[in-house]
Amino acid sequence: MTEHRTPLVEMRNISISFGGIHAVDNASIDLYPGEVVALLGHNGAGKSTLIKILSGAYKRDSGDILINGEAAEIRNPRDAKKYGIETIYQTLAVADNVDAAANLYLGRELQTRWGTLDDVAMEAKAREVMGRLNPNFKRFKEPVKALSGGQRQSVAIARAILFDARILIMDEPTAALGPQETAQVGELIKQLKKEGIGIFLISHDIHDVFDLADRVSVMKNGQVVGHARTEDVTKDEVLGMIILGKVPPKAIPGPGAMKI
Amino acid sequence: MADTLQSSTSGGARQAEANPVTRFFRATEIDTRLLGMVGALLIIWVGFHIMTGGLFLTPRNLWNLSVQTASVAVMATGMVLVIVTRNIDLSVGSILGFSGMIMGVLQAQMLPQLMGFNHPATWIVALAGGLLVGAAIGALHGSIIAFLNVPSFIVTLGGLLVWRGATWFVTSGQTVAPMNASFRLMGGGTEGSIGATASWVVGALACMAIVVAIINARQQRKRFHFPRRPLWAEYFLCVLSCAIVMGAIFVANSYYWPVNIARKYAEANNIPWPETGLFIPHGIAIPVLMAIAVGIVMTFIATRLRFGRYVFAIGGNPEAAELAGIKTRWVTVKIFTLMGVLCAIAAAISTARLNAATNAQGELDELYTIAAAVIGGTSLAGGTGTIAGAMLGALVMQSLQSGMVLLGIDTPFQRIVVGVVLVMAVWLDTIYRARAK
């Protein structure tokens, strides 16, 4: 099945260290179109660091990134965006003091033929996209800091899908949200999956992502413990991977698997 | 008809229970903070007018006030962008001094030798030289801040000392005078004003521009079916803005040339001296026009261009801006370069006005510029501030000083008052912001 297709993203033998500490050590993960891969592990397991290499926030020390089977050079966030990689950060990376439309288009503003900002066109598009994502959203004129956590998250997600992302990275997308808003994000992920977008979900809490993910990749101490399809493993087995690095029989072990 | 429908649905239930005053401000979208500043300014003006026994609100004093404000107002527009990105520039006074000295030496010593005495292009070359020097210094500061990661406070504190010292070295401390006659027009005065007719023309153009801008904004919103302001609010804004513009021009045109200058002018042009005296209006001063032009251009940059959007986004969340793919370091360099250019423009105004370039030119201006920006609502925490607010802040500062001079208050006490007002203004602003949340 998936093995016959070219992966959308393949990260091979990625390593990065900060001041002698191997934050990510020889890690390999992949992602196919229309698939949700959950990247799990404790705080400090290296999952955010690994994914920040893909989104261009960090530069890898070694290893390869392949997009659609071709080697990709990702040196900064702008490069990543060129490959259709969009990231939604844990810390809700929005500029608090400008409005939703300005945030949606931050770094890629629409311009009139005079080279000025086309605020009206941006607001129109923002209204359209936000209407699809979150029909209750009405506060287009206010700075984003006036919005609730869920509304800010929908702005961040809208920004990612506005530019036809093919690869979406969601770093703890529901960490700042209430139960209802979390459910909304879940719905949204299913919808994006149908459109053929590949999604990396990063979380340290498997309950958040187990029902949404097709596969899980588990990291521990900067290494990949193993990969498994969610239908092949139970939550307890995945917990064992996260905590002990113990790989269940139906999972594929990685370099970080517990040696028996 | 459609207009009222749209706006009433967008406001929802909250609008129904609002009192008429709130409804009025919501409909006209007037910035209440800016309005508060205008209110404070009017209180200061009327207060001084009463205390000085009617000396403050005269065409002559208001006209002088506008000219005195021009230099700091020009620099304050740039300081807004600097502070919005969580930086500070302590070197603006010294950059003013240095680029002013360069312009002075160029036109008084170097260019007469190269181009001949009183060459018509002298002032242009001198000004261009000053602007170039200002831009280069700003770019240097910006690059050190952005690429070598030295805090802006330190870089510009160093710049404060370095450029003040460099100013001394240009002429070994000597004052350079006089300035070129055309250059001097940038300083205002009787010669450096555009007269009654031209002032009215400028006013008429400004009013037309305001009306066109309001109509254009409305049509844009209509095109995309956004909620619009009610029609009465649009009319109100048109009339109010035009009235303010025309009022200011009327005041500038009510300040006449001093008698002896008017008499000389009459003699030179063979005009018979009338019994009642010859009344030639000043009109708007050229430095004031320059400051207004700078204000318009800077507002355009801050609100209508990508660059301005990035400045505010960086101020709001530097990390998010970086992750969104904005080249934040280059934006920083551009901001400081722009600040350097504005310092040079301010230097042209103040050297022209003084008719000399001195060592001490622009000393303490960095503090007045920062104070103007902060009084004008620029938050030192970054992310918020308006160009118009900063210029209004400069006017408030200058009004205080000029009023105290009229009252005969000693310089040390003037400084105490200005210092107290600065702290009070920021405190009041903090309260306002806390309430607005």
C-alpha cells in the first residue's frame, strides 16, 4: 500500500545538536499525501526540534529532506513555504497587534498595482476563508490580541490553508484550546485530509491525536523509537513506546528502540 | 438605505444599548485616544492664553509654534517606527548635529569654491549631501543592531557620543555661517513662507484630497460588500477635516509681515506705503509644509506599504514575524536608515532657521523626539503607535515650552515641567489602555 507511492515528505537521518546535546539524533520520518502522522514523545524528546528543521526555523547538522522524492534545500521559513510547507506553532505565532487579515497575509501581502497594500482584497479573502473555517468569526477589524484562544488558532490555521499548503505541521494545535474548540480543530483536520494534504501532528498527549492519526512516530531522547499504524497498536502500547522506548510487535523499530 | 442596514446588522445587539456619544464615535470611527490628545492640546493652549493675558492664541504665536515644532515633529515620525519595533534611537540629536554641520560646510565653504558663489543648485547639493550622510549613519547603526546583535540602546548611545564628537571635528568647533539664501527658505521666516494665495491653494488641494480619500475608501468597501460608515458620519468627517485645514490656513494668513520688512519690500518694489500700513500675510511656513509632507509620506509608509506592515508585525511578535518569512534584520536596517534621513531633514530645517551650523545643534533633541513619540501614544513595549500621534505629541511639547517662555518661566523650571508632563502623559495613557481592554 503506502510503500508503493512516493512519500510527500521524507526526512532521512536528520541530526542537530545544540551545544553538545543531540536534540535530534539520526531521526527518519515520512508522510504521505492525505495522511495524518502523529509525532509523539515527552517534552524534550526532540519532536518540535525535528519538525522545526522541516519548517525552516532550524538548520540541520546532517541528513536529507526529500519533498515528493526530490532533495529539498530548506534554509529558512521562506524556503519551506516555497515547498508548500506551512506550520502552526504551539505558541500561536500571530502578530498580536494587527488584525486577522494582516496576520493571514503576513509576509505575503496582496498588493495593488501601485505597490501599496490591498487591504480590502485581503479582508475580503480573509472573510471568505474564515467563514469556511469558523462561521462565527466576525471580528475582522480588531487586533488579534482581542480574540479568544480558539479564534486565534483559527486565524493561524486559516493562514496555513490560505496558501494551498500541501504539508501542514501542527505543533500541539489544541494545547491552548477548550474542549469545543479542540473538537473544531479535529473536524478541520479531517476536512484537510480529504483534500489530500499531509499533516504532521505533534503532541505529548496521545489522547489528543490517537483518533485523528493514521500512523504514529514516537521519539525519545532525540531518537526515533519506532513507527506504527494506529490500527495495529493500542494506546497502552504507544504509551510504552513513549515512556520506555518498548516497541510492540506490529510496529517498525527505529534507532531509539529499547535494546532487549 | 442599504448602508444603514449593513451597519446595523454588523454592530449587533451591543450597538442598540450604546449611548449616543459612544454611537457617534463608533459611527465616525474617530480615534478617541487621538481626540483626547487634541483635547489636552486645546486645554494647554487656552490655559496659556488666559495666563499670558491673551498672548498665546495669536496668529503670530501659533505660526511661530508651528515652525518651532517642525524639526522635532519630522524626527518623531521616524522614532515611532523605531520604538514600535522595540528599539530606541538616542542618537537622533547628534545625527542632526553632524548632518547639519556637513550641510553647513558644504554650502558655506566647499561648494562656493567648486560651483561658484551663489550657484542656484548649491542648496540642492548641500541638502542631498546631508541626506546621504544621515542615511549612511542610520544604515550603519541599523546594521550593527540587526547583524551584530548589539542592543539599539547601546549602539545609539555610542552614536550619540560619536557623532557629537565628529561634529566638532568637522570645523574644529567653529560655527559655520551664513547659509545659502535658497537653503534658508527651509527655515521659515518672512521669506520662507509661501504667502496667502499659495496657502489657500494648498488648503483647497488638501480638502480635495480628503474628500477623494473618503469617497475612495467608501467605494472600496462597497465593492467587497463590507459594512460602511453611515452617510452622515462621512459628511461629518469631510466637513470637520476641511474646516480644520481651512482654519489653520486662515490663521497662517492672518500673521502679517513685520512693518519694517514690509516697508523695505514696498520700497524695493515701488509700492506706495499706505497710511494704514501694508499687510502682507505670511501664509504657511516652508518647514511646516515639509513636516506635513513628511508626516503624510510616513503615514503612507506605515499603513499602506508592506514595509510598514512588517514594522508593526515585528513590534507585535518578533518571533512570529520571523517565522512568517519576514526578513526582520533588513527591516531593522531600513528603519534606522529612514530615521537617519529624517534627522538630516530636521537638520536642514534647524540649520536653515538658525542660519548657521553649530556644534550644539540638536542637543537634547533625542529626548524631545522620544518624548513626542511617547506622548503621542507610541508604546515602548512595541507594536503600537501612530505617526499623527507623534507629530501631535511634538506640538504638545513645543506648546508647553513656548507657553512657558511667554510666561517668563526660567529654563530650569521649564525642564521640570516638561519632565513631569512626560511622566504624567504616559501614566494617563497606561490607565486609558487598561480601560480599553
